[in-house]
Amino acid sequence: MNGERDELNDWLAASYTKAYRTAVLICGNPDDAREAVQDAFLRTWRFRASLPPDEGRDPWLYRVIVNACYSKLRQEIPRRDRERDRVDSAMPIAVSAEGPAAHAEHALLADTVAGALQALPESLRTPLVLRYWSGLSEREIAMAIRRRPGTVKSRLHEARRRLASDPALAGFAEELLGAVQ
Amino acid sequence: MSADELFDDERWTAILGIAGEAIEIPEAGAQRIYELAKERQLVSVVTGRDDGDDGDEVRAAGAVRRTAQSRNRGQRWQLIAGVAAALTLVVGVGGVLIQNRGRGDSSAKTASLTRTTTKETNAERAYQGGNGPSANPKAEPYSVGRSANLSSQLGYKSTFDKAGPAPTPAAARSKNFAVTSLDLTSLDVTKLQKNGAIDIELQTRSLTARYNDVQAIAKQNGGYLSDGKTNEVADTPTAAATIRVPVRNFDTALEQVAALAAKPANKVVSRTATSVDVTAQYADVGAQLKAATSARDQISLLLTKATNIGDILAVYERLNTSQTEVDRLQGQINLLGDQTAFSTIAVTLHETPTHAVDAGVKPKTGLAKAWADARHGFGNALAWIVARSGAALVVLVALVAMMLGLRYLYPVLRRALL
């Protein structure tokens, strides 16, 4: 019993960082993301008896997180309040170890990518985040968002196309190429 | 150069990584959630041990139970689905069996009351339903006696009793037959409906004489010919007579009719006798009649106390309804009394066809008999399957509907719970 609890706790603790950042990228708001991840983890605790085997746990967890994020996004909060919160609690940027200038450049780049992501509709943003940030396969994404793999594939394509045509992101193409090399 | 042309999957991963890695993680985020889970007792199974609270057995037991319940939830759904399927199957099969058993019991009951004495039994001939004494003027004397007998059995104190002479049957069955009281204790005599049927094959040119004999037997036993019909066909003349005799003379009359086939050239083709005990039905209808009569009397009393037109009309309407009910029950009592006072014997007479011997119809033997039996068996089996296909179809549809429901409902519920 204790072994199971420890294993679950360790897995959740190890998953927290990636899960939280996934939620932030989907919700676009750290407060919503924190609550969504909290709800998702509590649900995981509550329904731990229904947890799938090891290889299916991550998709299962991300499905719960996506549901929690959607639930937060659909709450009856006026859009202007959400936008204000987004500004007030703009995504906190981790401090770079390469110095203030590098930190500022990195922060600007991250902010540009995050802004481009938020410009996408959530139906396109979610599969993109799950694919290229969370590292889920198209099949696992299909399970997480309850869509067919073909739908996921087309949405990913459309998300990439829109993101690539984002003028702010295009302006940083050279910087992005440099950053990812 | 656009970003779309520059970036492949690996670079998209790196770009999303820029945005993701830059997000600051709340301090002790996971630990805080774990503490919250403990507060909500989602992990209370280990709370006591973690906090050194080993002595709290109640909490530990509760936590273990909750954990076990949670773990078994998935299995429980499967169990519920299985039990539901089993219940549906049992109810369906049970319903079919009960339905069939009911038919079987009914058949057995009929069989137990039917005494077959010859090689063939034709239950449908057992009772053809006579038209009653009024159909024949000769029935009048017996009807009077029967009516008086019925009245005494029921314990009626009728207006006719007070008048002295027994009423005619027509009067006894009229709606004005006023029953003022009914003594149910007088119903200690068993009420039996006895009916019989006999089919006699006669030698040629003796049918008319035997038909007259049947009428004489009815009269001799205190009964009457209820219905009679002759059919003078050239080769096979037939006659059907329905006689009614007092129940006490039923066996005698049946024997006498059967004795008409005593000559070697005649024979009894079939003979049946049924006896049905209607005592309970008789008592039940009698009790209902008593209650309805009482209610009608009460309403009549109210009519005398009504003071305005509205009340009078309302009470009168109720009185009419009540009187109708009394008349209906009275009719049932009269019918039961008639059926238990007089038994019915349906006699069928037919002459042997003159060409029957020449027809050369031989009983089937060997392969021909086997083939005929096979055809008969095939027909019976087919009829059995068709007769039960309705109930089986209901069970099948219920099972399919339940399986489909579980198939689509279970994932929905599971998703809702998550």
C-alpha cells in the first residue's frame, strides 16, 4: 500500500514540472494552469485505482490536465478579466544563467513564442503543445483530446501553418534558428 | 524565408521548448497538491503512519476501505454489467418458463377433469353451450324446479317466495327478481358443472330411431333436448343432439346414450365427461351480490332523504348504476345455478359410410408410417419454435439493448467520473 502511494507520489512529483508548463501553454495563464494541474492531480489521487499501466499513464494524466484546462477556460469569467489577469500575471520567466542580456533576449523570444501560441485557437494550440512540448505521439494526443488520430494530424498541420505565418514569429525566424541550433 | 519553410518537427520541438522551459515553476507545487490531497483525505490511508498516528485504527480502517473501494471501482462496473445481464437473462427465461408452465398447468387441469373412455378424445365437443331451458317449451317444468332449487341453495328470500307458487323461469331471470338477502352459509354443497360428449357410429338407416332414443333418454332422466340438428346426406347422414339433464342423473343418462351403441354394428367412437368445481366462484359471486344489494338498499334509503332535484338526480343515477351491478351479478348467479343444476351432454350420431369398407384405406405401416410421423413431428417442432419465438425475441432484444447501453454508457460514465 505504501509502496503504491510512494510510487504514485513520485510519479506525480516528477510529472509536475512538465504538467504545469503544459497547462500554462494551454491556458495561457499561470493561475488557471496552477488550479488546473491541482485539480488534475487531485483527480489522479482520487481515481488512482483506475490508472492505466505505466506506458499509458502519461497520456491519461495529460487527458485529465487538458480537461481541467478546458474546464478553467470555459468558466464564466469575462474575457476582459482573463486578458487582464494574463497581463497582470504575465508568464513568469525563469532566470537565465547566461547573464542579464541573454536573459532578456531569451525572455523576449519565449514571450514571442508564447504570444504566437496564444493567438492560436485552443483546438489547434492543445495538440501542438502536447506534441512538441509534452512529447506525446499523435495517437496519445488523440486519446488525450478524444479525437481521431487523423484529426490530430490535420490540426497539427494547421497549427504549424498558422504559427509559421505569425508575423511576430516570422520576424524572429533567424533568432529562432540560432536558438535551436 | 518563412518559419514554416525553416522548421521541421525537431525544430518545432525546440521552439516550443523555448516557451515551455522559460515558464517559472511554483515552489513546492507538487508538495502543496499532495498536502491538499491529504487534507481532503484522498491519501488518508497513509496519513496516520506518516504523522505517527498509528493508534487511530478507525481512520486507518476507513481509509483502507475507501482505497479498496476506489481500486475495485472498475471491477465493480464489470460486475454490475454482468449481474444486470444475468438478471435480464434469468427474468427473460423465467418468464418464458412460467408462461409455458401456466399453459401446461391449464392443459393438465383440463386433462385431469376429462375422462376419456374411448380411443379418441375431442375436447371441443365436450360442451357446445346449450341455449337454456327457454329454447324449448318442454323445459318449462324442469326450469321451475331448478329455479326453486337454486333459490333454496342460495338462501334467497325473494319476492316470489313470499308470493307462494314458484315463479316461471322467465320471471326468475327477469331484472325484477328482487333479492333481499343471501345466506352464504347455505353454500356448503359442492357446485359442480358436469358436461359430456359422446360420438356414436351407427349401422345404416338407424339414425332417426337413435335420435329419438336420445330425446327419450333426456326426458326419462328429467331433462330435455336443448339443441338438435339432423343432416340427411345420402351416404353419411348425421345428427347432433344436445340434451340437458339434472346433474344427479348425468352419469345415468350418459350410460344410457352409450348403450345405444350396444348393437354389434354400432360403436362408440369417443366419449368424454368433464366435471368442474365452481363452488368458489359461486360463493364469490354470491358475496358480491350481497354487497351490491346492500349498497343499492343504502342508496335507496338516501333517495328517500333527498330534498332537492339535484340530490335526487344524483342519487337516482347512483341507484341505477347500483341496480345494474346487482342485475349483472344476479345474472351470473342464475347462470352458475343453471349450469350446476343441469348437465349438458352433446351427442353426435353418424352412420357408417356404405363405401367406407371399399375405400381400401389401409393403416400406414413401415416407411410410410415413418414418413408420416416425420412430417407430423416436423410440423410440431416448427409450430413449437414459432410459438416461442416471440418470448425469445423479447429476451434477445433486451439483451442486445442492454449490451449496447453498457457499451456506450460505460465510457461516458467513466469519462464523467474522470
